Amino acid sequence: MFNMFQKIIFTCPRCRGLLPPHIANSFFKRVNYVVSNILHRNIQNRSQTKLPYDLSEFPVEKIRNFSIIAHVDHGKSTLADRLLELTGVIPKTNDNQQVLDRLQVERERGITVKAQTVSLFYEHHGQTYLLNLIDTPGHVDFNYEVARSLSACQGVILLVDANQGVQAQTVANFYLAFESELTVIPVLNKIDLKLAKPDEVLVQMKNVFDISPQEVLKISAKHGTGVEDILKAVIDKIPPPTSDVSKPLKALLFDSWFDQYKGVIIHMVVIDGLLKKGDKIASASSHKVYEVHDVGVMHPLEVSTNTLYAGQVGYVITNMRNTNEAQVGDTFYHENIPVEALPEFKSAKPMVFAGIFPSDQSEYNSLRSAIQKLTLTDASVSIHSDSSPALGQGWRLGFLGLLHMEVFNQRLEQEHNASVIVTSPNVPYKVKIHGAKNIKKYGAEEIMVLNPCNLPDKSIIADFQEPVVMGTIIMPDDYLGNVTNLILDRRGLLYDQTYIDDKRIMVKAKFPLSEILIDFFDELKSMTSGYASFDYEDLGFESSSLIKVNFLLNGSPVDELSLICHTSKARSLAKHVCAKLKDIIPRQLFLITLQGAVGSKILSREDIRPLRKDVLAKCYGGDVTRKMKLLKRQAEGKKKMRKIGNVEIPRDAFIKALKR
């Protein structure tokens, strides 16, 4: 019904004239969110409180743990819905319910942010199997979610869109699974679309992944065509976990989240042994002992089972009170029966840092609690205390990318009703200091600078290093010239160009991370008509000629706007930011002077003219000296206001000022 209504609005000549495209898209986005909320409530009401099978009936040989990996918008959530319908977890409908996208931000943006698990039961060749599915995000900023989820799997479904073809994140996710030595089941989705190019995409998969076209399953997740073949392939091709129920308990914590009623809930995969309600388990990292209050699986919501056996994936609720105790990658065992700890996860490396401050300092404690609860569900966020003369006490948080930062802030507002001010994002820098006295002052010869305000004086800096990344761009070769110019403009170095089929090319280039931070992807999409995809991986730090640019309002420096850039771009960047701030900052009753400076040298200036009041409006004739006194008094008043007046900067000005 919803799809029919949308079709009528856009095809009917009368209706089409009433709704401009941007209003119509916003309207349908909101309607889709409301409909999805209703569907989620129905699922919650119909969710089973008891499993159709006893978990003890499933030895390791009848268990399969797998994940779905793909690029953004290739149909992961839709495929997960069909798999849940085929196995009877949810009732069959014609709508995309996005059952595993539980966060409001996921349903509003139409992307997967948080990996979710669900246990399925499927009969194949007269045997019933337990299939544990983990639906993962597709955007590069949530790559850590994918890496952690793969630790609980023995195989993956590699999903590729038959219309868009192999994308940059498809390549990144494939190599994540390949490095983890997981079985890969290639699947081609959306074969029902009119513009689908299955033959071309199969050639791409052959050239990039060395996957034979005969191995690829062709499906339509939207209509359910060929989806059941995936379940059969999962059972036939993915090996069971190498677990032993007779050994002592060894369980891996690979995810966690916070529930306001139940407290800390952790996702575990039981490697060996079994875990029961009432057991006392210990952490290998902290050696703290916890009592298990509840154990169960997701089906699709929490269903208590009292026991988890070797090879199974489920949730565990303990008496864990502090959110910081749920360390991702931690190993748990029965009290007084220690086991060898599993290798720890490779820690997430934050690529983007931004200051987050409460709009009102009285909300500091509530914001701190909200951040702690969110970082429990997102272990890739790093937290450092920060303070600002203008904004007060706050934090400098590290994120994996700009979208990651935006989603985190949106979740703060939606899930915890927090009102925050976010400063301009920046990347971390390494600075090498010379002089024994200076080294003693900073505590080390080489320091990491997360906030440009904390940069040492340039006279004591021996070496300045910035983070660099290796970017992968996949696009039609028609746009190669324009994209090459964009790469060079962002101080990029071309490394490799490879054709993945007759018309699509994969370009590898090395970039300074700061150059692709804000609007590189938007500009890339714009100049390639939306056909290009982009992904990057960390390459460490390289020495560079960098400089700090300060911004002044009426002669007073604004630390929150300070940034570090390459020497060659200091003047152009200062002019750009000042021009942007002129448009963003509202006019006051006094003159506002915006300046960009390096040290004492002014690189750019913009003036925001004051709102004028005609003080002579009521003076009709009369003594001229009277008019002169009024004008003089007005000038003195505005001069005084300029010295003591507060310039109000909008909350989003810090990010908008950096966009080109």
C-alpha cells in the first residue's frame, strides 16, 4: 500500500505538481520511518518467548555461524528479512521490515550501523540445523563492526548488487573475510532490476576476487527469488565451528549494548564447554567474577534458553554494573577453572577527532553517562577529557570517519535527548620535539596531537607528521580525467589503475587523511554522477610541511576553530573558512571582524556589518549639534558593544565552515 501511494504521487500529473522532489523525498523518508516503527512494534508483540527447539539437540556438527558482508545499499537488510521469513522467525510480508536494523538512526538513514545477531532453524536433508546470522554494516566508517563480527563466524555471504557491481567496500570486506580464512559464498542480488547487468558484474567478480561465475548464486532479495538456495549453501559449504562441549568453558565477548532496564547485555560465542544460568564466570583481562543472571539467543529479540552450548552464539546478562567492564575481545571462563585467553581483537584506530561539549554545563554529568552507554555499543569510539575557555568542560572523541561521528551525535540526541556542541573535526598528528627542557615539559620526544589547540610552538618542533591512507576508487573510466585532477588537488599520489571490466576501472591513490576528511566523497560522487565508490585503509604517518591556522573574532582567538593544514593551503583555507563564517554567523548590533592568521601574520579578513538603526529618524530639523551628539553616542555605544559583546556561533558552524 505504501509503495502504491508513493507511485501515485510521483506519476499523477496533479499530485506531482504539488510536491517538489526534495519535499517529496523528505515526506516519504518520514513515512517510511513511521511505517517501519509500526512493523517493529508488531514484530516485538509477536516475538516468541520460547524457542521451537531445545539447544541441546544441536551438537557442533549441526551449527553454522555466518555473516552477510556487502557495500552500502546492496541489500543486506532485505536479504536478512527474507532469511528470517523462510525460517519462520517472522511472518511473511511484502514490505522491507528491516528487522535487524533496530536503531532509529538506521531506519531514518536506511543504513546499517550496528551489527545484529539472530538464530535461525532450518531443515535440510531431513536434519534441522541451527544457523547463527550476523548482519553487518556496509559503510567504511563501521568497518570495525564487521571485523569483530567475523570473529564469531566460519563463513560469510558476499553480497554484490547486479546493478551497481563490485564497489570499493565490497573489496575491503572480501579481504577482511579472506584474511580471517573464512568460507566465502558469493551472491549476486537484484537480478530482477531492469538495469541489472549480471554478466558484467560476474566478470568483475572473476577479475577482482577470482570467483568463478558458476559459483555465484543469483537472487532477488526483494522478491525472495533464489534466497532458499543460500540457506542450503550455508549448510553445505560453511564448516561447523571447531568447538568441544566436553572441555572447560571458553567464551568470547565480541559485542555488547546497554538496556535501561536490564543493564549491560553482552554478545558471546561459546568456543568450548557450556554456559548456564547461575554460573559464575571470570574475565581473563580483569579477573573479575560475575554471576550469570540470564542466557539466551536472539530470535529476533531476546529469548531465554538457560544454557548455551559449544559453538553457539547468544546473549548473556550478568551483574556487570560498569559499562567499561565489557571489553570487546575479552575471554570468559568458569570461576577457578582458568583457560588460555583467546587472541585479543586488533584495536580500532580512530581516524577523526572532534570535541563534544554540553550546550549547558549543568548537563555535563548526564552527557557523560550517555556517552559511556553509547560507547558500550560502539567500542571503536575513543574518549579523552577536554576543556575549552568558551565551551567549558567536555570530551574529545575519536571516530573512524565523519559519518561515524554524525551517527554517534544523532544517537546522542535521539536515544539520550542530549544537546551537544560539536567542534570542527580534525585528524591526529605526530610531533617530534627537540631540546631536553622541552622534552621534559611534554614528557616525551614524540607526542600525539589530538587537538590543534595543544600544538607546541613551531620553534621547538623538529618533525611534523600527518596520517596517510591508501584510497581505492572504483568508477566508470569516462570520469578518469576529472577524478585524477581531484586526487592531485587533494595532494594525492596515484599508485595503480586496473580495469575490472570493459568500462569500470579501479584506482589506488595515497592521500593525506585530512584532505579526504570533510567533503572529498561528496565531490567524488558529484563529478562521477554518483557512480564512483570510495574506501580507504590506514598507512600510518608521514612527515609533511604543516602549519597551524588560528581564527579570530574581533581580535580574540577562537580555539575551537583552530586547524592544522599543509603550508601550501594555509592562505586559501583561511580565506575559505572566513568567507563561510561570514555567511553562517548572524549579524549583531556591532561590527564583527573575522580573521585567519598564522602566528601574528593575518592571511584573510572578512567583516560582518552591524545591524543599523537610524537614530535620526525622529529628528526633523532643529539644532545640528543635537544630531551630531546622537551619532557620536551611537558610535561609542557600538564600539563598547564590540569589546564586551558575545558573538553567538551556531552549533553546526564548526563543520559547515570546512566544507568547500
